Amino acid sequence: MSSLDGIKMPGRLPLLLTHERVLLPGSTVRFNVDTPRNMHLIKHRLLKGTSLKSTFIGVIPNTRDPANDADDLPTLHKIGTAGIAVQVVGSNWPKPHYTLLITGLCRFSVSSLLTERPFVLAEVEQLDKLEQYTTPAQGVSAEDGELQELSQKFYQTALQLLGMLDMSVPVVAKFRRLLDSLPKETLPDVVASMIRTSNKEKLQVLDAVILEERFRKTLPMLTRQIEGLKLLQQTRRMMPDPEKKVLPVHKGGVFPGRHFNLNEEDDEDDSDDTASLERKAHAANMPDAALRVCLKELKRLKKMPQSMPEYALTRNYLDLMVELPWSKSTKDCLDIHAARTLLDNDHYAMDKLKRRVLEYLAVRQLKASLKGPILCFVGPPGVGKTSVGRSIAKTLGREFHRIALGGVCDQSDIRGHRRTYVGSMPGRIINGLKTVGVNNPVFLLDEVDKLGKSLQGDPAAALLEVLDPEQNHSFTDHYLNVAFDLSQVLFIATANTTATIPPALLDRMEVLQVPGYTQEEKVEISLRHLIPNQMEQHGLSPKQLHIPPDTTKDIINRYTREAGVRSLERKIGAICRAVAVKIAEVQTDSKTKEVTGEGHTQQGAEKAAPPAMPIVIDHGALKDILGAPPFDMEVSERLTLPGVALGLAWTPLGGEIMFVEASQTEGEGQLTLTGQLGDVMKESAHLSISWLRANAKRYRLTNMVGGPDPLEGTDIHLHFPAGAVTKDGPSAGVTIVTCLASLFSGRLVRSDVAMTGEITLRGLVLPVGGIKDKVLAAHRAGVKRVIVPKRNEKDLEELPANVRDNLDFVAAANLDQVLNAAFDGGFPGTGRMHEHPQLSSKL
């Protein structure tokens, strides 16, 4: 709009009544329309009109449209703004309404109302007559000279305001161009619509029909904005770390509004920021190489315009550099007696882990510059690997930070992204150090065995540098791009199995096995930790609930079968919830009886007496709350036929018992294997058949018709129950031999015997892994005798004393000893040892 000569307003205008905002000539404002008259105006005039004239509309400010169409019209404001409807958007949520975008053109006054329903239509008179100011007059009177002086002063003040803003911002540059191109007579309306002013002040500008009065009304608003900016700048200089202030420029004016950063324009404030960063860089006590990089980036930052995208990236990098704990550390608590007490209070058992922490404290007392160890806790879920890491940090008096690695498949999560990428950020190690604020925290790398691998790299390979004591003193993050010392960090990794950890990574860690708990340990953990914690979480006290040790043993044996205590804790929580319901019902009934009277109280007492406190959970109550026991001692019941033996297996969840079943039918001597077996286990089955066929005569093994070859005319079917679970490994060899020997001889295997071990073609029993977890599984299942390889006897020393006392261990070096221990009264043929021919030298 370069001139107002072309504005020809219709003599009749439909009126939009509004009380929320004020539309000034030259500005664009969005109105929300939901009242009856205004809705009819849009429906019948704007939406149905086809000519440009139908888009003209008059906006009357400071006038509320009645909520009901039948209500009388209020007194209209004397001055309005004629405008053009630029956009109409309708919506039915949350109620029918329209959003109307109107651009103001000129002022008008209402001469007379023509209609009030369905919308207001009035005869209007245009008030803005600015033609004489569009083109400067040749002769200027005294009055015209005063107007020129006002307009020039207003123009200079607007330029001063723009000078305090950043001209690199596009909207500010556009404002400057329009300030030079628009007629000065339009500036009061344009500026008043942009700067922060109240509706009352805008009404005063709208009511100022005379141009001189309009300049006088708007000029103080500009001056007030400038004074406010100067005050903000002075305040910011006095503050050490000031918050950034903004000048609000409203949307809806001739120019798209936005918030302008006043600090970007202030060179002195910018220099204060860089000086503050430089002071922080020197105070951080970072190494010389890192300090040189930091000062170099700071020098680049000083020369860089703030409008450049790289400015924010460099500033974020420098903020990270000065916030990292290059030399900040916490002092370790080296009191061994206090540490032992704290560890014992937090966790029961776990003697090996506690001993390793106390050893570290003892060495730290003798040598202050000890590197942080790299520990890896390996054990089944629910045994407390993660919580013991938190207790170690508490014992040492260090900060604790947990990094969950399960499912991570991008090496940038460990090393970070290079700063050349958009959205780059440091890795989890550097982020963790920034979070804790010290350089010697305890880092828990949780679920390190569940790291993935993808096209973005192998995070396990990225951990090689982090977890190597010979390399992590100069760990280089891709984002940081300078070396950071991680040698003082105590890294603790947790895993359920070492099978999925790469050998190179496993070699860098000190592996500590965390076995499952025995029944006695679970009972003690329940009494010390689980039951008190669950009662506290459910708002119960020992006076309200009592769970005897016998009930706890029943929960452990018949309702949970796990290496850890998570399921046990859930069962105890279910008991607490059931008791909470009982107590809440009693309290509700007592309140109801107090309200209804004593007669009803006696009748209610006869119906249901309140339970005695504390509520004791016995075996009957346990069944009512938890239902039928899902686990039974089924070992003896399943070993009632020949061809069944009990083996021991290891899983990442702990040890498990495993049945092996065999049957024979008439056939052609084929062996069928079922139960989702791996290749190694299939080879063990074929190996067992070969050894038994070779020694059938010695052990008096026959086929179905009494022949000396067990497979002649006989098909063998070997099945491993739980067919949905994949099984593999060589440790089932002795179990398969015992099962087939029972089938071919027709004798029953002892019902209280479980076994594990690998076999060879010569009948030797080789050692296997996971002995401790397997023996604990046998102990949980009620087994009395366990057959283990002779070379695994050393692993039995790690078992708790009560488990060793309750079990009878048979260390077998060959299959003769296995068969002799697996059957009552021994096995035929096992008494005779192999007769080796005497060899004499003929030399």
C-alpha cells in the first residue's frame, strides 16, 4: 500500500463486533468468531459473496456481541476500522466457530444502523483523508510545518528503535525497508500495531482521527520502548550470567512479528559472554591440549556473527568443554569397617562381590593413585546386580550414574557424533560425566551382554577403549575430539551371560559370577528386605500383617522357581494387597456402623467379625490369595518308568532341571530326537548310542527280543520335554547314557538323582560349566544326590555350606561310576574294571 488515494470504501458495511483486539489501519489481525450475529455475518455475507465488495467488513472494537441473538444490541464504539477479509477458517471443535483474518484499511464512523439481525448493517462515513499528505505540498503553512516536524521526529525515533535490533534478522530488515517506502502518515498506525501496547492505548490511537493527535499519541509509546531497552541493557551489564531479554513484536502487523533478541545487538554484552567463557575455560584446569582447542574455538566464536548457524554449534561445544569435570573429583570413603557394615545392611550374601569392593578400598588406602577397576557382574536376573552397583557407589562416597546398554546398536551412543553432522551430540560416557559433575564416579553399564550391531557400527567394539585400563586415560569422544581421562572412573558392567559378549571385550573386564540364591538365603532376604519394603509400600505395619518363615518357604518352593527374588517380591506384594483390602473393608464397615446406630452394629457384628490383628498368613490363606501352587515336586512321580533320567541344565536365568525320556518300538534301528535340540546335543545322543552298543554285552543290555544289539530291530525315540525351548550343549551326555541304559536294562533310575557331564566315545566324563547354578537348581527341586564330573569337584567349594551338607555329591571320572551311582544297588557290569592286556617289550 503505497498510497491511500485508491481506498474507496462502500457506503454500507456489515459490522463485526469484537471486544478482544483492536484492528488499526495497515495491520492484519486474526479474530475468533463464535457469537450469533458475527457467525451470521460470515455465513451470509463473506461465504456467499462473489465480488470483492462482499469482502469489505467493518470492525467495531470495544463492543461485545450479545451471546443470544434475541438480546438487544449494545452501544457501539464511535470509531471503527474498515478492512478486507483475507481468510476464513471454520471448525466444529470444541464448538462451532470461525477464525477470521482481516487487514485494516481506514477509519470510519457509523452514521446510522440499517439492520440489527441477522447481522449488523450500517451506513458509514470514511474518516481518513490523507491525500494531502501523500504528496508534499508546495506551500507549507505554520500548521503544516508542525505536522512535518512531528512526522520527522517520529521517523527518527522509529529508526533509533530499529538501531537497537539486529538488522540481520529478515523481519527487521523488512521493517526498515517499509519505514523508508511507506508514507509517513501511515507510520503511527503501523508502529502502534507492532510494539507491545494495551488495547486501551490502541483505542486511543484509533480514536485519534486528526493526524497530529495520532503522532502525539504514538510517539510516547516508541520512547517508552527505547527506554525499556536501555534499562534492560544496563541491568544485563550488572548481572554476571544474565538471562536473555526479548522485545516482543506482535504477530498480526504489516510485518510478520517475532521475538527479537536484544542481547544479539549488544556488542559489549557479547564480549562479556566470551570473556566469561574464557574465564571458565582457564578455571576448569583442563589439560593443555584441551585448553588450546578450547581457546582456538573461542577465538573463532568472537569473529563469528551470531546469525550464522555455526555460532550456536560452537557455543554449545564450548559450554560442554567448560562444564566437564576435568579436575573435579569426590573424596573416597576408605573406612573398611563402615563399608562392610553398609554392604551387609544393603545386601545379604554376595560375599565375593563384597570382598572385591573391600579389597579395592584396602589397596586405595595403601596407594592413592589407583586406577579404577573394570568389573563385570554375571548372573541370572533378579539377584541384585544393578542394586549392588548403587550400593558400591554409596559405600565409596562417589556419584552414581547408570547407562542402559540393552538394545543399543549404534556406536555413536558410546563415542558420540562428529560435529560436522546436524544434531550432533556427545556420547553417553561424556554426557554421564557432565551429569554427575566429577571425574571419578561409579558408572554402571547395565545389560552389556545385550548390545546389538547394525549398519551404524558395533557399540561393543566402541567399548573396548572405554573399558581398557591401558587406553581409557585418553578416551576421545568424536564430538569432544580431545582426550579425556577415564582412569579414575569405576566401571561396573552387568550381564546375564558371557556367551554373547565379544571375547575382546570380555578379556578387558574382571568377571565376578553372581549365582542364584538358595532357599535359606531367600528366606533371610525376605525377612530382612522384601517383606518390610512391601509392607511399607502398601501402608501396612507389623501389627497388621505377619508372614511366618514357613509360609515364606512355601512361597519360595511352590509359587516361585527362579534364581533371583523378583517373583518372590511380587508374590509378597500380592499378599500385602489382599491384606490391605481386608483392613480397608473393616475400617469402612466400622464407619458405616457408627452412622447407622448400635442396633445395626450388633447385627453387622454377627454377620462378619473383624479379623484379629495381626493377620497371620498360613498355608490356607496363602492358597486363597495366590491360588493353586504352579510348581510341585514332580521329580519322583516322573521317574516311575524305565527310560527316564533327570539332568541339569544352565540358562541365562539360572540353573534348571531337565528330564530326558526314551522309548523303544519295533523298527529298523533308527534314532529319533525331539525337543528342539541343537547340533551339539544331537551329537551327544548319537555318541551315547554308539557307546552303549559297544558295551552292550558287558552291561547286559538287550533289545526288545533279547538280542545283544540294542538297536537291532528296534527304533529308539529320545525326547526332551519343554519342546518350545531350544536346547543345546554337551552337558546332557551322561543323562542320555543313563536314560538309555535304563531303557535297555529295564531298571529304574533313582528318583533323587540328577546329573550333568560331557562324555567321550571311550566312556570318560569331561567337565562342564555352570556347576553352581545347576546344583542350586537340583537343591530347589528336592534332589538328594548329584553326579558331577570329577574335574568339577573344585567348583563345589563355591556352594553354600548348607547346600553341600544337604546333598550327596558323586564325582565321576567315567561312565561306570555314573551308572553305578544312578541305580539302586549299582549297575550290572560296572563292578569289573576294564582289563588291559599286559604288554611286554620284545626289544
